Amino acid sequence: MLTDSFARVHDYLRIAITDRCNFRCTYCMPEDGISLGPNAKLLSFSEIETLARLFVQHGVRKIRITGGEPLVRPEVEQLFEMLGAIKGVEELGISTNGALLTAHLPSLLANRVHHLNISLDTLRPDRFRSITGRDEFEAVNKAIRSAVEYRVDGSSFASVKVNMVVMRGTNDDEVLDFVRFGEELAALAHGGPAMEIRFIEFMPFPGNEWNAEQSIPWRELLSNIEQEFSLRPVRSPNAKSSTAKSFEVQSLRTQEPLNFRIGFITTVSEHFCAECSRLRLTADGEFRACLFGQDGVNLRDMLRRGETPDAMATAITRVLKDKWPEHPPVHELAFLNNREMISIGG
Ligand code: SAM
Ligand code: SF4
């Protein structure tokens, strides 16, 4: 098991498979972009598979494919197949901006990538363009609906989560619209995937022009939502490693119990470091124990030098032993010598 010095067990690996993206979200990508290395710096699919197997051997049970935008990586379906075939992975998921998702649904479902997180920060096409720099609202909206309704021989995705980064003065007037959107999707899901709308507190990263006023504490959002919806807190089955504070939603309008939840990712106002079970592998092979920095180790370099699995496991354990009990206070995060969100993998 991958345990740190504070007895936290790490069984969840997030693998960024590219630092490229077809969007330019203001909160993620610095205005003048990031410096992209040559493709040869990226882990190849077979290197990703080798490292994923190593982590699974040491206790990882949950893997999420992320980026950058994972679906821009050429021939990504091969990777779904390779990761889907690893025994011991109990939960396989992907985080995507959704623009290219519809065409990949068959391959994702067939290869056990059953937990879809799709980013969407606004339901207004003009606003979508100003947040992401792209005119893809319709493609994303269609992909979300298709994912929710997608069935092959009666099988569906296990969960579809819509992730909204809430920013004061940018999209916070749409929070209730997103809960209503969730109601609508839950009706479409109809016995299929579990639906969740997740409100993410805006986090500081180098170059994303974060300021404290723009980041809305989750309790403020909660009390706004409670004006219209009745919420019941839930502990999900894997709540120990869940970053989200989740609530079941009951509409005050219909009084019907709805098959969906809302969740809050509260990194800024109430961090959840004590329960952290996450490990990260960047697209260029750096293993990290925390989103907010601290030195890691480059496993791609170790692999390419021909070092043994035992040597890599020792290096992973060493990084983990140095994991801090919690990340620094939020006002310091903006000034950390960290990598940009897009190059770590959210
Ligand atoms: N491209 C994919 C996507 O957009 O879902 C995967 C990578 S993205 C970096 C992963 C998640 O990080 C997205 O849900 C995105 O909204 C979130 N994210 C990016 N920058 C953020 C920030 N500054 N604060 C909070 N969440 C952020
Ligand atoms: Fe790309 Fe996702 Fe970052 Fe937006 S949040 S720029 S879609 S990686």
C-alpha cells in the first residue's frame, strides 16, 4: 500500500496524458499559453501502461485519465483499451472538456472507462466563448446529453459529473441554472448513470490571475441553492477519499426525489488534505503527491534509463513519505513555484 507519513493511504492515481488542449479556459491556461515540450517528452502509451500497472501492484484501485484535454491525444482509444485491461483497477474514469467526447463514447464504455467528468462552466453560448476561447457550447452540451443517454445492450456509464468552476462576477449567476440542468439530466439518465453537478472553488495557479474575491466559498453557494432546493448531505461509499461534499437534491417544485446529487470541491475555503488519497502523474512523467507542488520524481526518465520496477517503487515511496500534511494557505498558493494547472493535470 502507498501510505504517507500521516497514515494516508493512496489508492487513486490521476494520469495526465497530454499537456495540449483545444480550449483556452481563462482559469486554467495562462493567457500567453504554456511552453509545450516536444512530443517525445510525453509518456508513450506503453510507458503509461507500465507505470499504471506498477501503481496498481502497489495498491492503486482507481485511475482517472486527464490532461490537458485527453481526447486531443491521437489514437487515445488504444490507451483506453490498455488501461481497461489492467486487472485490479476497480474504477476507471476520464476528465474532459467534452468537445470531442461524443465520438469516443463507444470506446470509453467498451473499455471500462465508466466514470465521466465533463467540464462546463456556463449554459450560455456567448459566455462559453469568452471563458474557453472556443465556440463549442453546442458540441459540449450534446456530448453531455449523449453520455447520459448512452446505452449498449442495456449498459450505461456508471457516473456522469458536470464540473463547473464558479467565479464571482463571471458565472456565479448560473449556479441555480446548473442545479436545474442537473434535474433535467437526471431525468434523461433514467436508471442509467448517477448524475452529479459539481461546483468547484476557483483555485490559484501560476498565470491564471486568481484573486480571492472571485473564489466563492462553498457555504455561500449552498445557502443560495437551498433557497430553491431541499438538500440532504450524503457520505458516498468511498467518502473517505472523496474530495466532494455531496448532497442529494429534492426539488421544492416537484417534491419528487431526484436521482442526482450536487457536490462542492472546497479546496480554497475548506481543504480536505487530511483525507487525500490522490497521486498524480504528469504528461511528461513526473510523479507528484500533491496538486500544489513539492518536488516529485520523474518516472519517465527512470523508465528510459532502464531502472527496475523496484527502484521506481522506492522512488515513489520516498516522494510519498515527504508529502506535506496539508498544502500551504491559499493566499500563498498563488505565489508557489508550481506548474500551471494544465501541465499538472487537474
Ligand atoms: N481538459 C479536461 C477538463 O477540462 O475537464 C481535463 C483537465 S482540467 C485541468 C481538469 C479540471 O480542472 C476541470 O474540471 C477544470 O475545470 C478544473 N480546473 C482547471 N483550472 C482550475 C482552477 N484554477 N480552479 C479550479 N478548477 C480548475
Ligand atoms: Fe483545457 Fe480543461 Fe484547462 Fe479548459 S480546463 S484549458 S479544457 S485543460
